[in-house]
Amino acid sequence: LQATGRPLVTMCPICLANLRRAGAEVMDLSTLLAEFAGSGKNG
């Protein structure tokens, strides 16, 4: 793995905290799903 997309998505709270601490742009899966559901882009 040479590069990742932005933001990274995780469903593990420990991973989320560690990735944020390391400086990664990361968000929780539940946040992403909530934004997607509220955007009207889901069908």
C-alpha cells in the first residue's frame, strides 16, 4: 500500500483514535453512513 484515499474510514474506536493521533484524516463509519443517509444520495 503506497497511498490511501482521504478520508480513511474505520469502525473501530481504538483504530480511529490511533489514526487521528498519527495525523491521518479519518472518520468513523457511523458518521459516514449518517451523512450519506441524510444527503439524499442513497436512492
